[in-house]
Amino acid sequence: MEKSPTADPVLHDLPEATLKELDRIEKMFELDAAYLRRIVDQFVADFRKGLSKYGEPMAMIPTYVSGVPDGSETGTFLALDLGGTNLRVCEVTLQGNHKFSLRQQKYKVSTELKTGEAKALFDYMADSVDHFLTDRAVDAENEETLHLGFTFSFPVEQSALDKGLLLTWTKGFSAKNAVGNDVVGLLQDAFDRKHLHVKCTALVNDTVGTLMSRAYLSGSCLLGAIFGTGTNGAYVEDVNEIKKLSPEIRKELGDHVTKMIINGEWGAFDNARKVLPVTMFDNKLDRESINPRFQLFEKFISGMYQGEICRNLLLYLVDNGYLFNGYSTAQLNSHYGLDTSVMDAIHAANMNSSSQSIQTRKVLIEQMGFQPNQVSDEDTEIVLWACRTVATRAARLSACAVAAVMEQTKNVGNALDVGVDGSMVQFYPGFEDRLRAALRDLVGGDAEKKVTIGMAKDGSGVGAALGALMAKKQADGKAQAVAQP
Ligand code: BGC
């Protein structure tokens, strides 16, 4: 565990009343080993529920992908990746021997597109693919149809590799007339409206893409996890454990299919608030969000929300006279006005406490709109403490999800590979160290050491390409790895 404020030598300079208040708040965020254990037990119970019944908050979605790549795969495919923040179009060439090359273009998705009509959003995606192909000087009019894998990072109940109904939007998206529809159909219609010679042949969640691309790179992988704008994990499960698969689907899969990738949708863990330690800062975030009472776990740990939790905490301290002498700024006052990247920037100076203080002061002035005379040394200490408190809880909770998959798959103590991606792991200083510390609390030092955590760089793009390759093999009748219900 990290030090409590009263144990911190710098924070000792703060007035007694402030220290007492910070200590009280820190206790709300603290997760000791026993608490982590309760969370993991609930996680595993929810995994089992989701595997046995459709419609559970922890959706445990069967992906109909029953094998992971081994790195020998080859081919060139288009990939379209709609994540939480960016839209990317890529051309991925799988070279075999665990290597790939990738050319990509990023496109911005405006708030209007995220929250307007779904048709406009899907038309924009088709326009972006069109632009990418034009840029690449491919005559899409005359070329033979290009195969595209679609990484769509939202909960979709899949019924085939190229078919799935959107269950709900997350991460600030709310485009109308999409929920309940087949997202591949929506995309293909948009391509067809533009007369593009592009066929979407595979739909993969970003976690599935991460898992597959990590397996392609390293030869094996049990879990693909995203700790980014949103959070989620996909892992390899025994088909026998997926009790909700109907006898017809099992028959169709055949006896040779013994494993299947499950997209857990763990961002929805504990929507019922049974175990997560909901503080007043979390509750404020949730009730002011566009999806109150949904994605509770995601709201504790992902990049979209950590800045906002921190902002709520800082404003509480301002309002109660502990911080900035009661002042705030328009930026700090505005909803989502403290981006998680600001927390990253504050922690970036992770050297000694005085350089951290200087960096924090700089960020508060340059990015949060404070006047230099409004920020005292004590204020910077408190802001640093707040960022650390929120981020440490997030990393420790992230470990619970990883441990739950290890336990569910009976892999505690085995050597295993976890592929990760997302802004929290990429940019948040110390995220993996803190996650590992909590994993040690949960599964013990020996088991923790056997877990390799590796970035699945460009996982979504490579994963989509691998999905498109599977679809091609399936169409050619060679697919042992993929089955459809
Ligand atoms: C979505 C998941 C996705 C995750 C990470 C969540 O909000 O529901 O489908 O995998 O974000 O991008």
C-alpha cells in the first residue's frame, strides 16, 4: 500500500485539520488485501453468472473465435477501429514469424457524431475508409473487393464473426438508432451507399483484438485487457464452462471446438454496487454521467473517468476550505474539465518531491487556469496526493480483474501472458507496478512473477486483420478456428 497522508513527510507540513481530512478521505479509497479478495470473489461469481445466462450485466459474450493465432499468419487486410477516443483506418500486413507492418490514419470523432444519429456516424466511418483508400492511391472503384476487419469497442452480442447486435453504448457515445442493431450491417450499408468495394468480414471487440495480436506477437496469450478510455478483458475459456450456449450451437461447433474467446465486458462489473467502494466522488460522477448506474467498474478505473473523480475530490477540498484558499477556475469548475492526461502530466515528474511540486504547479497554471499566486506549495502537495490516491485505487482494482481471470481459468501459479493496451497502461506512470503490487496481495509473489504483462501495440488494428483472416479461412472452408452458431 502507498503511504497514508499522515505518514508522508511532505504532507506533514500541512495544517493538522487538513491532514485529518485527507486521511479520512484516503481511507475511503484504500483497498487492503482482504478487500481486494472480496472483490475478486464477486468477480468470479459474476463471470460464472454471465457464462450461464444471457442478459447479465457482466455479459461474458461468446465471440465464436475458438483459437488464438500463433504468429505464422500472413496476408494484407484493412482494419477499421472505433475506440473510445479515435477512429483509425489501417492497412495491416501480417508477415508471419510474429511480425507485421501497418500503415494507418487517425480521424477525429466529434461529440456531435458520438451523440447524433448512428447513420451519420457510420457514414463518417465509410468516408474515412474512402479517404484512406484514396490517399493510398487505390482505385476502390475498379479493384476487387477489399476485406476489412472492424474493431468496435463497445458491448455487442455476437452471433457470428461478422454479425452482432449493439447492447448499449459506453464511454460517452449515445448515437441514436444503433442499440439493438447489427453493427456490421450498419457499416456495410454505409460502405454500399458510397459504392466502396469494401466488405466487412469480421467484427472484433478491442480486447479480442488485443488478445489475438498479443498471441500473434508472442506465440500465446490468455487474456487481452484494455485499460484506456474504457476497460474490458477477453480471455480464452473452456467451451464446457459456457453453459448458456444452446445445444444447437454446441452441436454446430462440434466436439473439436473446446475453447472459445469470451469478451467479458467487465466494465459493467458490480453495477449493482455490491462490493465496489463507492465514495461520494464516484457517486457524483455516476449521477452526472450519460449512463448512470451502468459501467460502474469502468467508472472507477478507466481514463475517461479518473480525471473527473479527481476533479470532484479537488472541488470538495476547495469548497471545504482545504485547497487553493477556496478559489477555483472555470476549467476546474467545468464537467470533465480535468482530463486524465492532466493527472499523467502531474505524475510525469516522478522524480523527487520538489521536482514533482514544480511540475504540478506548472500544470495547474498552464492547463487548469490558475494564477501563480493562487497556488501554494501546500496546494501542489494536496493535488499530487489526490492524483496518487485516485490512480492507486484504479490500478489495484484493475488487478482484481486480472486475478479473477486467472482464478476462473485455474491458471494461478502457471506461466501466462497478458496482452494489454490503452492510455492508462501506456501513459500513466507506475500503473503496472501498482497493478502488480495488488496482484501479489491477491495471488502471492510467486504466481505474480509468472505473469507476463506485455503491450499489444496496435492490437486493435492487428486484431481486426487477424479477424478478417479468420473470416477468409472460414469462407475458404479451412477454418477450424472459427465456428458460427
Ligand atoms: C466497452 C468495451 C471495450 C472497452 C475498452 C468499454 O466501454 O464496453 O466493449 O472493450 O470499453 O475499449
